[in-house]
Amino acid sequence: MLAKIFSFGLLGIEAYPIEIEVDVSRGLPTVTVVGLADTAIRESKERVKSAIKNCGFSWPGERITINLAPSDIKKEGSSFDLAIALGVLAATLQLNDQNLKNYCILGELSLDGTLRPTQGILSISMALAKNKIKNIALPTANIKEAAVVSEVRVFGLNTLRQAVEFINHPETVKPAHFSLEKLFQEKISYAIDFSEVKGQFMAKRALEVAVAGGHNVLFIGPPGSGKTMLSKRIPTIMPDLTPQECLEITKIHSAAGILPLKDGIMLRRPFRAPHHTISDAALIGGGSIPVPGEISLAHQGVLFLDELPEFHRDCLEALRQPLEDGSIRVSRSAKSFLFPASFMLVAAMNPCPCGYYTDPKKACRCSTTKIQNYLGKISGPLLDRIDIHIEIPAIKYKELTDTKDAEVSSVIKERVEKAHSLQRVRFKEDRIFYNAQMNTRLIKKYCVLEDAAKELLKMAMTELGLSARAYDKILKVGRTVSDLGCSEVILPEHISEAIQYRNLDRWW
């Protein structure tokens, strides 16, 4: 007998419908899986067989053929176990196959019939909302993630036996409800805070400006100066996520299989800090069916690259497109995949291989050639996309032992949010969100300088030998500094501060 089950698969971070056909017919006892299934799916026959037997059902001693349609798309993962098991039971008349047609079925089976959570559920739930069938049966651990989409009725199951009982008698399981609005009413807290960072007042101010204007940052300083500590606290001063941003981030993390199941949704901005040995495929996304890389996992958050010159050059050059476009396209022979990748880049490096080139207390052991080669690992086009680069000096003993309370993240965050609100009003017709995204036309339109500010900028360009690239960056950063000061016109003090964040241009 033939049974058909409705399910979904993932391509990148997008879901597509799959029809699973299970045919049980006369012949030698064997199980054949067709439809471009990967190893995990082909191995599902062993998991399904054990689960069916251990739950007290009969495994047919006949020929079983399982087809996953459409047959021209490669399928991956173990999320089809429950659908295949119910298909086998329906084809052998051990459950009501008429009710089975009303549900999308997902879930991985353990050998004793327990259901394990699967990935990509939010993408599937969002796709299901546009489908004629709007009921989904899946593991209980995934119900919060699926129930975020209000148009979909979500039924949580714990075991194969419960799934069979539910299909035969749908009234035994009530649909789950999840209030996204209620979740957003709760205050988001962090375990770390900017008040914990001793000294480094200029670096803190630079990060406040960077977050307020969406600018990328490069820290240069000796080991132990606090570059990593500062960077980890950036999400604490970023504005809270909007519901739309939450769904975008959750969708990516769910497809990658790293979504925390407790909350069912990402409520905090991500902070990703890959090691410098990472490959370009892991950074931008890859695989036979590409999965999101680190830059996509950092979407709407922070991508922190410590020891920037130690990263492979291919990795660093791969960042240029997403930094410009806010997305990354990964192409394969059959299809190309577009992953969102709008992140704040925060990079950190030593001034030389030994780390003490600019340290007044410790002597540098590096030759001029070594220093030039070290700095030369970072290309001009990548630096072109970093608006703020600032030196981080070693922390003095007086600053370390200071008992005065430093400014907390929540106070800095309030100033950042005010600057963001000004930019939203300013750019509502320009389809951008932050000062860092301004092009030449918008810079000319919105970066209005006082006469004294013009003279100061002219002097800086002449005396410091700054490039045309630095000129645009100074105007953008100056616009952000003026926004933090609630000024419509860029004043000399705003330009002066912006110039301080470009004094490392002489290094390259």
C-alpha cells in the first residue's frame, strides 16, 4: 500500500515543501530510499525500524520503497525520521492515513521512539504560513520556535507512540501558543557591562560613536590592553532588537542548528568571534548545500576578528562584499544562495608581531621589515571599509586601581538610541539606516560643516597628509559625533574628535 506524508526541507536558510512517499509491497524484505537523500537520511531506515519495534508496532517483512520528492534536489539531515515512520505505519494500516494528510511532519527519532529536536524550524514555519496546510507536528523542544508564526498551528510531540495516537485522535494534543509581544516586554539583561572596563575612556567613546553610526572599528594596541574585553561588551550598548530583526537572526541560527531551544528565539544581538585559523567557507558559508557562515551568524550583531593580520588573506578579502552590501552570495553549480550579513566589524591587532612597537615601557624586538610585512597583510580595500581605527594603550596602574564607578552600558545605550532615532528620520527617504552607509551624494547633502570646522578639516588634510578616503570617513564619523551631541551642523569639536579616530592612516 502507498502512503504520502507532507514535510519540509531546507536549502540554505529557506524552506521548501517535500512529499514523502512510502510504498510497502510484496517482495524480499528490504528498504530503498530514493530522491537524492544524503547519508543521514539513508541511515534513517535503521532508526525508524528500531523505533517502530520499540514502541510496540509491527515492522513489515516486505519490500519498502521511500521516495522524497522533488527528486532533483539533494536532501540533508535527520528531520524526516518521524514522517518516514508514520508513512510506514500508514502504509501497513496501523494508523489513520486520512488524518495524516492534514499535517506537516518533522522530527528525528531515537531508537526507543523518543523525538529529538531538529533545525530550521522557523524557516519551515514561515513557509508553512503561506501553504494550504497550516498544521505542523514536531518535537516538543521545537514548539516555541515554530509557534512564533501566529498563522501556524503547532502540535508538540514527545514520542512516536504519542504521534500515532495524535494522528488517530487529533483532539488528544492541543496546539501550542506563544506570545512574541509578551516576550519583548521583558527587559534584556547582560552578564557583562562597560562599567567593568577600567580606564580606556577614548576607546569607550570610540565604540559609542561606532555603534551610534554603524561604523566598523579597528583597535591597535599591545597585548593585555583590553581590546577583547571592550569588544565583548559592544552588544550591551546596541539598541534592542526589533521583532523583525529577531526573526531574521533566529532564522539564520536555526538553519545552522545552534539556536538555544530554551527561548525559541534570539533576543540578544549576536557576538561572533571566530579564531584566526578559520577557513573562508566557514567564515562566509559553504558546503554542498551551503549553510550560513560566521558573517551571517553575526547578522544584526558584532563580528569580532582578533589578531586580524593572522587571518588567511582569502578570508579577509571575502569580507569586502558583505561589508559593502550587507549580504553574501554563495554559488554552487546548481543554485546560488543569498545569506544576510549586515554586521558591525570590530577588528583587533597588535602594532607589530611582538606587540610592543608603540609601548613606551617595553622595547619592540621586531625589525622594520617584519613590521611592514605584518601590517601589509591587511589590504587597502578592506581598510577602506573601516571608518574608525584607534590606538589602545596599555592600562596604567592608577586606572586599574581606581575605585570610582565607571559609566554603565545602559547610560551609553540611551545616547546611542537617541542618535539612531535622528538617523532614522534623516534617512527615511534614502533607504539606509546609519551614517556609515552614506554615499558621496548623501555626504554632500547631510554633512554640513561650520566654517571653522571646514578650516580645521582642511588643516588636518594638509598637515597630516590624509587621503581622500580618510576625508569621507571623517565626515561620516563627524556626522555621528554631532548626532550624539544633538547638533544639526557639524561643529569644529565634532571634526576634531573624528580626526582623532583617523590618526593611524600614517601607518599604511
